[in-house]
Amino acid sequence: MANILIADDSPFIRTAYKRVLETQADFVVSSVCEDGLEAVNKCSELEIDVAVLDIRMPRLDGISASKTIRENNPDISVVVVSAYDDWSYVKDLIETDSKSKAYVLKNSLDDIGELIRIVRKVMQGHLILDNALIEKLIGYYERHSSDTGNLSGRELEIISRGCKGMTLQEIASDLEIPPADVEVIQGLVEEKLNVSGDDYLSAQANSTIAFLNLCVSLSLE
């Protein structure tokens, strides 16, 4: 059973998220909070597995709350819900650690299954970026990267799906290629981005972070 905390200053949003998450037999919303400071305190008092935090809240914003929550309990997974597709917010969220975190845009949660999917993925240790943000990053990279040493289209497909938290098997099925081919392409991605990992999950997260940083560096040139 997963114990979930929801923090949002909108009572409508709090109720909506609670109803969606509790459609799952193995999800329990243990706490509903109106601001970030209350969320931090509740995570210290209760056994929470996942904190779903709005980015803009009274007293303490979602990203600051997430950092304090993780400092106090590194095992709590974090989902930050935002109206802003700004890369700087994502970098701020993952600057200290990236495991079991998600940055999702509110519009994406119009699909009720998306919140459920993301909560399950962060509980498995994935780093998740919103689909719209991923597309924005890849589009920016394609427009601004040089012709030399570019990531290929297939490599960008692997990065995109990794950012969504897809497993090796899920990526292989989605792209209709053998899992061994996914591993080979992932290896090329890691080589080009100069990252590695202890396992596929950590390598995937490190690739996501490196790709985000690469896009940011291109924007500063």
C-alpha cells in the first residue's frame, strides 16, 4: 500500500487528485495539505511514500518543500506539479538528487491516468519529465545543435522515452525494436553525453539530466 500526500492551495485540485489516486486499490491519500510548510511537517509526522506538490503554494513553494522533505526522508518520492515549462525549475528540483522525482505540467493531468502512471514510476525510482517539456527540449536541441557529433534521431527517441520513465522493455516495444538494440543505443547516448550509471535506471536518469544541461548550455551560447 502506498501512502500519498497531496499539497495544493486549491481545494478543487486537492479533491480532484485525491479522487483520481484513490481509484487505485493500492493507493491511500494519507494527508491533504494547503501549503508547502504543512506538507513538510506532515511528511515528518506520517509514513509517506509519495508527496504530490504544487509548485506555487503559500509559506513554502513545492520545490523548496520537496528539498526539505527529501533531506528529512530520502525515501519519499516527489511529484512536482507546475504550470511552468521552464527548464530552470526542473534543474532546481533535481540539482541535489534526481532519484524518484517527477516534474509534470498541470495540463498533462487532464488525462487522469497520467497522475497514476507518474506516481507509480517515481515509486520505482524513475526521474520523470513532462511530455511537453521533453518535446520542447528535443525541438530546441534539433534547432540549435551543430552538425558535428549530433545525437541521432533514434538516440533522441531513446532519450525522450527515458525521460518519460519507460523501461528498456517498454521502449523496445514502443519502438518495435529488440531490447538489445535499445541497450546499444542507450550506450551510444551515454557515450555522447559522457555519463554512466550503476544500472539502466541510473544511466537513464543521468542521460536525462545531461541532455537537459546540454540544452541549457546551448541556450546560453
